[in-house]
Amino acid sequence: MNILFTFLLAVATACFYVPELKQRGSIIIASCMAMAMLYHFLMKRPCKVYLVDFACFKPSVACLCSKETLLDRAKRVGFLSDENYKLVTKILDRSGLGPWTYVPEGLLAIPPKLTLDEARKETDTVLFGAVDELLEKTGIEAKDIGILVVNCCLFNPTPSLSDSIINRYKLRGNILAYNLSGMGCSAGVLAVDFAKQLLQAHPNSYALVLSTENEISSMYWGNNPSMLLVNCLFRMGGSAALLSSHPSDRRRAKYQLLHTLRTHVGADDNSYSCVFQEEDEENKVGVSLSKELMNVARDALKVHITSLGPLVLPLSEKIKFLSNLIERKVLKTKIESYMPNFKLAFEHFCIHTGGRAVLDRMQKSLELEDWHMEPSRMTLYRFGNTSSSSVWYELAYCEGKGRVKKGDRVWQMAFGSGFKCNTAVWLALNTIDVGSCRSAWRDEIAQVSPSQTSTRVDRHNLHYGSTHLNRKSDLDCLDLRPGERHLDLWPNSDLKLCSSLVPLYICPKPAHLNLWDELACLDLHLGSACLDPSFGLTSLDFGLDRPIWTFGLSMPISIFTMGQFALTFAFGWPAPTFS
């Protein structure tokens, strides 16, 4: 750049002394100034960053583990009290994880292998597997990689994990290598932002971004209930992504990185300590999750989307948000804050799989449909919480289902300890061909369906003023709202009114009675009631004046009595007569 300016300055100076140039001096000087300004603008403009491809590690069959196996290992090791064993069983049942997920072989051994060597073996297996697949898919030589960013929250050995990658693939000596630790589940998106800034400072380079978590070193072997959730949710996994600042890579890259955004609310004490690694009363190290975690995540999300909205939302949504802000802050009107419709800004949502309750809260806060949450829920169901790499498993799911079309926008959002909320926004440059899409989901898509993520009634759309009758005793996982009545039929017991769940109100809104295991099949309408006590029974349709009863032929008489009692007890409706 200095050479160019020197040349332009020399040409401009020559216009005053060279006779042949004096007549056109003003034109030449103006041209030189225009060229200098154009060059300066082009040089200062950040170069575009592309995602050439990515890979998610799928562990071997030897790492498959069922919930029953996990509980069996916990019982054999004997570190859990009877009370906490029941708690872990309850958490696993409601976690949103499927019957089979992946854990390291060291944890499946009897007794478990908890050595540093075993932990390093786990991480090497995950990262090497992901990088091998990525290099095969992209055709990039390892020596062409100029930037390396590795993140793993709780496992940071010496030499570092980035050193291990350099040694394995014989990366070049002048590589910019970074190892991030302790950054939590949001570090995967954070690493993308870090790599983007490095690529813009070093144009025409490749950056390799690796994300994983070590299960062996993150397991908690004590009896503090607030620390046991990590054992129940986190599973083995990792990802590798190849970013490029080469302009020529646009033709073959899958995505272009449009925006990255990082929000840190760690200045608040509650936010800082809601996810905290510490020792329990018996000096056993674990990660405790505060009861304030959901509230902290909600507040961090509000701050985050306030900054994200102006970058991605259409003008109509910006105007609505601004007018709502003026009414609340300037005019002091007591109205709820406006939640922008992010479905107008993105076609695909990859929200970190923090757990079923977290996903439920995010879906409710962002007002998303089940279709938008499907990648997150299915990733949690099949692979569990893979920490910082979860957003890549979700993107792989979108590709595997054939959803990603050219021009689609993808929102990757992750949150984690600190407390941090980070975003990466991608633009699909091409329609993803499912047939050529090699990923961790390739053999899984046909075997799983969104209906499998439904844990009976917990994902059902419950309406205001409704009544729910459920045979299971886990109604506390429902999204309970004011004005609802809930009847719970516990196993081997009579009907009970669960007054301990929520305040009860008598409300002439819809009633939904279910004596079967699931509510998801019911089509619930305002002013109607549905009773589904057996496989052969169609839904009952009640008018506003008088109920009409329709029963299957194979229904036992006890169901008649039970349904009659439930309706009479709940609403005081006239008991039906049977001939």
C-alpha cells in the first residue's frame, strides 16, 4: 500500500514539472486521488469469510450407552445415595435424551477408567475423527491451514489440545494456534467469531475450528444434587469446521458468515455464578447449576437479541420494536416488551441443546414452531448435550433432512458459563444435496422422527383454562399456565387432584381427559373436551350445551366410571346415563 501511495504521489508531483503533463495536471491529480481513495476503501473493507465445510464426529458402536446402562454403572460404582439415584433416574426420564446416546468407553468400563491418559484418548479420538472426515470432504492439505482454534471447556492438558492437532497432522511452523478453555457451551460460536477476526486480519487463509468437551474429566462423582445434572445431560461428541477468507472459495463453500455477535453478562454476580465449577462438601469437583440459570439465560437473551435485531430483522420488525421501546421507556406505558418475529430473519434455527427445559423456554421466548426447534430437539435426543459442538450437529441435521436451500439464513445461538450468549449468522450459498451429504446423521435420519422427542404430554400445546388427565406422576414437567386444572391418575391409585402443582381454577374452557399414555394425538379445540382412554376409542367431542359420548366397543366398564367421575368432579357437568 505504501508503494502505491508513493507512486501516486510521484505522478502528482510530476504534473507540476513535466511539460507534457502540465496541461492535464488537474485531471491526473484527480484520477490519482480517486484511485487512492478507492484502493483505501477496498483494503479497509473486511474480507468475506466462508464456511467451506464442517464435520461432526460420530462415535463407534462400542460407545453406545442406554439410560439403563448408565444407571447400572452408577449403581455399581456406588457413589450415589438412594435419594440421588432416584433423582438421576427422574432427570434422565425427563431430559429429552433418547434411549441410546454415546459415552466414552472409559466410563463404560467396570470400574470406570478415570485416568488422564484415558481422558486424552477420548479427546484425541473425537478431534482426530472429526478432522480426518473434514480434510477428506474438503480436499484441503493440512499444510494449507494457517489458523487453528481449539476449544474444550474442562479438559486442558499440557501439551495443549491444539499442540496435539499440530503434532498429529504436521501443521506448518508459522501457524496461529489457540487453545480456549473454561469458556463453556457457547465457546463453539465464540471460536467462530475469533477465527473470523483472525481471517480478516490475515486474508487468503484457512482456519480450522475444533469444538469438543471431555466427558471423563467433567463427570461428577459426588452427591450434590445441583452438580448431578451435568452427568445426566452431557455426552461424547465434537466438531471440526474449515473457514476460509479466499475469495475463490465462494464457489465451493457451503455458507458465508454474515454476522457474529457476543454478549457477556458476567458483570452481574448471579450471572457469573449460575454455572460454576467448584468442590462439594466432600471435596469432589463438579459443575454446579444454579436455580437462577433459566432466569439468567432469559435476561441474557433479551440483551443479546436487542443487539442482534438491528443487524438481521426486516424494516417492519425494527419499526415495531422501536415503537414498543418508545412506549415503554419514554411514555412509561405499562405494556410487555415486543419480541421480534425472528422467523422473518432466519429460515433455520440451531439453538444449543442445553436440555429439554432450556429448549422449551427458548421456543416460548422466541415464539418458534416445533419445526424450527426440531434440529435442536433431535440432536438432544440422539446425541445428548455435546456442549460447544451441539450447534454443528443441529446444522448437520438441517442438511440431512434436505431443508437448506440457496439463500437460506441460519441462526446458530449458544449460551454458557460466564454467562455468555453468542450468535453466528450464516447464508447458504448453495442448495445442500442430501445424497452427497456425509454427516453424523447420514444413517440416523431414517431411524428417528420428531415424535420420538415427545415425552408423553410435556411437548403438547396446552391451552389456557384446560384440564389434563394423565396416568403418569410427572405432570410437573408440563408447561403449566394460570387458569389450568390438572388431574393426575397415579399408577395403581385412584384419581387425585394435584393441588400441589398450580393454583386451581374452575374455568369453562376446554377439557382434555387422557387415560392413555400420550396426549400428542389429540386435536384439542376451544370449548370441546377429548377423552382418549383406549387404543380403539375416537376423540369425544363435547358441545357447549350437552356432551355427546362415543365409546369404542372394547372399552372396559371401569373406564366409563372413571371418565364419568372425572368430568363430574372437574366441572360439575351432569353425569351421563348408560343404557
